[in-house]
Amino acid sequence: MKVQEYLPFWKKLTKEQQNRFEYAMRERKAAKGTILHNGSEDCVGLFIVQQGQLRVYTVSEEGKEITLYRLFERDICLFSASCIMSGIEFDLVVSAETDAILYHIPPKVYQELMRESAAVANFTNELMASRFSNVMWLFDQILYKRLDSRLAAFLVEEMELLETKELKITHEMIAQHLGSAREVISRMLKYFQNEQIVKLGRNSILILDEKKLMEAAKESLR
């Protein structure tokens, strides 16, 4: 698939702008675990996901991680180029959650196109608003929803994403996604196991009762 198929504004660019974009763009492969962007001072440019999955998260002063959102095929990672947005800084980390193939667009080139093209600027503003909406939804979850509901919702989302009821994931990884402590997650998973909702294995969780899990998750599902 060509890069223009990922960009709704492509046909509104001039031929010269399209050529400049294509000349600057590079395809990049990222192995699982690769840090693609690390904090507000690291302005590496935009990433478009061709294959794989990215995780966007923040880290507290105590070193606790929490996932803000994840990016999948055809998604665009905007905050890795936060320097293109005047007065906005984000101390976010972007990592490859799986092996990934990406299009990389340097920030200077994209910033020039934003200045020149209303279509690019409007698309960027809409994308930024969508990401902010995701983050605000997460803050609402953290402030007002119980952690057991958020944990159940996470398991439901993983089950649907991976299309399997057997999740290969550690308690520590779940804690990082949810911004909690591993011990707390382990305690809640053991409760779910006692309720026969899940069965815990070594670095794995088997969903036994999808209906009960959905019921527990209903307040925190998108």
C-alpha cells in the first residue's frame, strides 16, 4: 500500500508538495520494544503504521507507566512530532509493542506542508483533537472508575484485539498499561479466578466466562 492511501489530504496537495513529501519520507522497521520517541525534547517526526502496533504512554516521576492509547495499522502517530505544534509539549513515550513497519516523515517537511496547505492543517487539528479525546477518556476512567472494571475492560479489549481467549501477558505488563502496581493487579486477577472468570497460568490468562467478564467491564468499555 502506498503512503498516499493513508492520507485523506493527499489529493489536495500540489504535485510539488506530493513530490516533496514522498522524497522526504522513509520506510522504517522497528523491532518489538524499540523506543521510537522519548519525551517532549525528542521530536523525531510523524509515524504512519503500515504493520504492527505502537504503544503511547507516559511515565510518572516514580517510574510508573500508564498507557494513553495504542496505534494500529493505518494510524498516524502525531505526538512524536510535537515540535510542529507551537506551545504544545508532551512528555510521552512511543514504543513498538510488536514488530512494526512504519512510514517516517521528518517534522520539518510536515510542518512546511501544514503552513502551506489548509487540508493538512485541518487534518492535523482533527487528529490532535481525537488523541486528546482518548486521553481525557482515560483520565475519566482513572478518576471515576474502579480498577477492577478497568482491568476487566482491558482483558476484553485484548481478547478482541488478539482474537483469542488465551492471553499471553504478564501481570507486570497489565500494571504498566493501567498505571497500577503489579501486586494490585495480581490480587484482582486472583479474585477473577476465584469467581471462575479467568484461569491464571504462567505468563498467561485464559478467559473462562466471557459474559461475566463483560459484565465486570461494562462501565469501562469504550
